[in-house]
Amino acid sequence: MPTTLTLSGTDGSSRPVVLPTSWLDITVGQLLRLTTEPNTPRLCILSDMTPEELARIDPPDLLYFANCLEFMTDRESLAELLTFFLPFAHGR
């Protein structure tokens, strides 16, 4: 289930961000961007933030934000997700 974080900016601002907490929370569009835009930071793709916006987040919040995406290192879960989606991608 996605989680909503309120990230603090270095300028004192705050911004709510909805983040996936598992591969099942990632949209097909995000998955496509993750695989076709290797030069775009994953944090940008999954949060709809620009690199400039990410640079303005307080370091402790940015670290917490990145830790929320720890599931992305679980390749086994990704393989299961892709196995589920691939038949639909081919119209079966």
C-alpha cells in the first residue's frame, strides 16, 4: 500500500509525496519509465518530482524517502510481478 510522506525542504517548505512501498504499488507507467529512462533518478520517477525539487529536500527527509524504496532491491518480487503482467502485455 502506498504511503504519503510530508517532506521538508531546505527552504522551510513542505511537500506531500505519495510513494510506493512494494512493487505492486508501482503503476505500469512508472514501471515503463523505470526501464526506459535509465538516466532519470528512480526517486524522480516514483515521486513525480524533478531532480531540482529533490535537491531542495532536507537530507534527513531525503534519506528516509530513499529508505522507503528499499523494496526495489528485491529482484525476486520484481520477477514475480513481471511474470504476472507479461501475459496481459501480450493480449493473452
